[in-house]
Amino acid sequence: MMRAHDKDLDGLGNVTVEPGEEATPASRLSIDDLLPQSTSPEPAPRGADGAPARAPAAGTRTARVLDVAGRSATIVLRGATAPLEAELAPEVDPEVIADAQANGDLVLVECCEGEAPLVVAALTTRKPREIRLQATTVSIEADEEVLLRSGHGAVRIRQDGDIEVIGSRISAASRGLFRLVGRILRLN
């Protein structure tokens, strides 16, 4: 015989059985009544290819970029085969990551438990065959000398203001006024 409970335990309600009566199945508490009801499990995270994706171990890793869209990228971590979706850190320019993808360079990724991987930098992993600078303003400064050289041609700018242009053939053209100004002009 069950006894009446004076307190409501965990919101399950009181079970009251009159003396001399037997408890009915509806008035009995089972272990299932005491445990929280399970809900349907969350679907496992998926990689970009739809296959189940494992959360990467916490730490900093390198990865190859497959695609960049806005502030997110599809990456493959070194040693893994499944692609993952990663976010770009706020200080990372998406164009830098797109250039890394185009050049086949690696990126540096921070992985934390329970969070999406975070792309924090692009890595140069080999000597470039071509360097392209594109900006609003490009400044090259040196304390002693600037030297631009290619094959048998060169331009040297020295600290004292001396400028040399050396080449097997030098041409200069102007669509407007072409001025040569100097105290002395010497031709041959």
C-alpha cells in the first residue's frame, strides 16, 4: 500500500491512496515517470558533401580552402577528408582567403569545442612565381637605396637623389608635354 505524499516532488504531483485501497497502476510512479522525457536527438552535423562531419579537435590547424562565400569558407583540415564549413575571423579580409584558394595556399584555422572552425590567416607556403600588388597607393621606401632589376635592365634610386636608368634600349613617351629640365643636359 502506498502512502499519501505531502509534498509535490519535482512537479510530479501528489499520489494519494485512501487507507484500505490498493494503488492502481495510474497512481504508481515508475522509474520512467521520474526521468525526464527524451526528445528526438538533434541531427548530427554534416560536412559540405552531406556526409557526417566530426567536430575537429581543439587547437590550431592548417587547412586547404575549397570555396569562399561572404564571411564563410568551405575547408578541408589537414589529415581529414570531409569538408567543413568555417567562419572567417572579423579581422580577415575575404579576398585574402580567396587569393589563398586561387594560389593553392593553406590557411590557419582555430578549432574550439562546440564552435565552428575559425579561419584566422592565410599562409604562404612556397616562394611565389609572381607577386602582384594592387592597392589605392603603393609606397616603397628605403633608407639607402631602391633597386629594381630585371635581366639587363635596372633602375637605381639612391639616398643622395642620384637616379640611374640602365638598359640596352630605353624609350620614353608622353601624350602631352615632355619636359627634360636640368642645369646641364648632355647627349652623348
